[in-house]
Amino acid sequence: MIFKSSTTAVPEAPKVPRHIAIIMDGNGRWATKRLLPRVAGHVKGVDAVRKIVEACVERGVEYLTLFAFSSENWRRPADEVSYLMGLFVTALEREVAKMHANNIRLKVVGDLSRFSPKLQDMIANAERRTANNSRLTVTVCANYGGRWDIMQATGKMVAANPGVTEYTEEMLAPHLAMAYAPEPDLFIRTGGEERISNFLLWQLAYSELYFTDAFWPDFSPESLDTAIASYQSRERRFGRTGEQVANKAKTN
């Protein structure tokens, strides 16, 4: 199924976000604040992922997208990057069976070519194993960048339409890395920073943005509820006036 773009059609604005996207920031600073090595924060961050996945299932969220490793994160110290790769392997080994048992689908998007063959195989196997699950789709963005996504989609679109010189959003959409999901209703960034950082640049066009000072390891189901409450307090107009939105609500 190809979901419509919020710039070509007015989507539904569900009370509970159908799709939540999160930049899980602050793991290293969480650890440093406690005089621990930065990697300890990443370990604690995996625990937070588990809790938020469970919370999303309980609240009826259909899609959860997590920015785990950006295309720019290769600039970090080599030992930290190596540890993160190992942690990714460990998390797949420990969590995929649980996700499958709970009817959760796992997707991993990004340029996976830089990962080890072992990790690539583990990702492919996890995606195959959970492909038919439908309770919640958890997407992990790894070696992902919003600009990379648009560029790779553009290349595929051009290749699929030889001789064409004019293109539309509808022609590009099927080639985006997350064409299988609706655009995020709610974007959350932890850790106190207030920027998108090359995450889902195309898909976040009309998402509601929520920033919190809480470091990711401290982000709890209660923190998620606070973010959802903020989302619910907003009027999602998608280019329309408030009066149009109110009149539409009266007719429904």
C-alpha cells in the first residue's frame, strides 16, 4: 500500500498518533553525567526502546520509527561506532524472537552496505521472520539520512521511467525507504536539542514536532504520554484555515 503525501491530500489526524518517529538522543550525555563510559548510555538506551515499544502497542500506535544511527554518526570515535555495531547485533539476537511472539514487524532502513555481512544477514533474517506481523511496525533507521533517502528514491524513479523529463510526488513516493508507512503524525526528539538532523526530511513535512530535555534512557511511557498529550492539544490544519478544520469536524 502506498500512503498519500500530506502535500497532495489532507490525511486523517487521529487522536492517538498512528505513526510516531523518534530521535533517541542523549545516551552518551546520560552516561557522562553519571561518570560512566558513553557506551553504558547506549546499553541503557536499548532498555528504553523496549519500554517504548511496549507502550506504543498498549496505546494503539501502528508505526514506531527510531533513528538509531545516522549517516553522519560514522564521524564518531571508532571505538564507539564499533561498540554500537556490536550492540545492534546483540539487540537483534535478544529481541527479534520477542517481537515476533508479540506480532510486531521489524524493518531496518538505510544504506546497509557499510555494515558487516553478518549484520546484514541478521537484519534480512529478522525482517523475513516478522514480515507478516501486524500489531506494530517498528522501523530502525540505521546508516540512514533524509538526503540519502531522497537521492536514492530519485535515482530509482528516473530508472523506472526512462525518457520522462517531468516527475511528480506520486512517482517518487513508492521509492522512498519508508513507502510502506504513513507519514509520521508525531516527531519526538529527546536530549534537549531542537533540530531534525537529516531524519525523514521528506516524511516530516507536516508532522507535529515535540522536543524534550529528557535524555533517551530516561524517556519513559509516562514521557510518551506527555508527548502524545502535546500532540493532541494541537490543531492540524495541513494548509487549511482553522475555520475549515472546525467546519470539517462538524460534518463528521
